[in-house]
Amino acid sequence: MLALRPLPCYPETGVNMSSLRKILAARANGARSRGPVTPAGKQRSSRNAITHGLLARTTLLEGESPEALAALLDEHIARLRPADGVELGMVQEMVAAFWRLRRAWAIESRALDNEISAQQAGDQLDRMAAAFDALASKPAAHLLHRYQTRLHNMYYRALQNLLLLRLAVPNEPNDVPVEALPAVNDKRSTNED
């Protein structure tokens, strides 16, 4: 037997959010659903969670260049020279975070460009200021800033973990002298903007 709980309600008004009949019908419909059947429906459904791609499960989104992502990975590998699979995993994590951070910068630039174009009055600087004010009042701008901060932290946390691992377990092909590595608690190595 299905256990029925009290209906949820809005705290301010005490009005029920949905009727019991609607809740039971939604449950029944959900239980009957078997998901998409056609290959096109399955493909579309597989991308349901990707809205902006900043926290997507896949690093590369449709329309992005696999060659550019591979080049970015190659640059990081050439610079950091991972000695084993563990270090390579940390480098790959850095590249994924940096790729998504660049995507966030592109989204931010496009949003600002679109908002500047929508402004009518004033010179270029007036339109930029008005566009910034308009964007700053929207929740999306704050969310984008949070994602940028998170991705930035992910990148530098992976880099710091890579450097700590190399200090704890020195591996061959790493020719970086220990004196050149930043101290773990070095305040100069953090970005506090």
C-alpha cells in the first residue's frame, strides 16, 4: 500500500501546492514511462541536463573544437610532463576545468555584447555601463560568477595536488627543482580578487 503523506503547502498562505489527485496521477504516469524509444529521442534525452555546459559530464560540447581541446591538453602535458597515470589524471582534470572556464568567459562576453547591443542611448561607455547594470541585476550573472570561481578553484586545486604529489613521491621525467615549486601555504600563490 502506498503511504500518503500530508500535502506540501506554501508556508505563507497554507495553500496546497498540488492536489492529491494530481500527485497520484503524476506518480502513475511516471511509473508507466519507459523513456524515449527512437534513436533520435534517446540522443535528445541524453543531453537533457546540459543547459550551459559549465558543469556538463562531457568536457566537449557540440560545436566545440576537439582539436583545440587536444591542443590544450598537449600544452599542459608538455609543460607539466606527467610521470604516470595519476599525474596524467590530475593534468586532465586541470584541462577540463580550464576548458569549462574558457567557455564561461565566452558566455560572459556574449551576454555582455548582447546587452550592449540592446542599449540605445549614450556613447559606447554609457551603453557598456548600462549593459553591466542590467546584467548585474540578473541571477544568471551571479550564477556564472560562481561557476567561474568554482572552475578556477578546481584548476588550481588539481595543480596544487600535482605539485604536492611530486614533492611527496618524486618521479622521473620531472626536472623541476624543488626550490622552484611554490610553497603550499604561500599567500603569494593564491588569487584573492
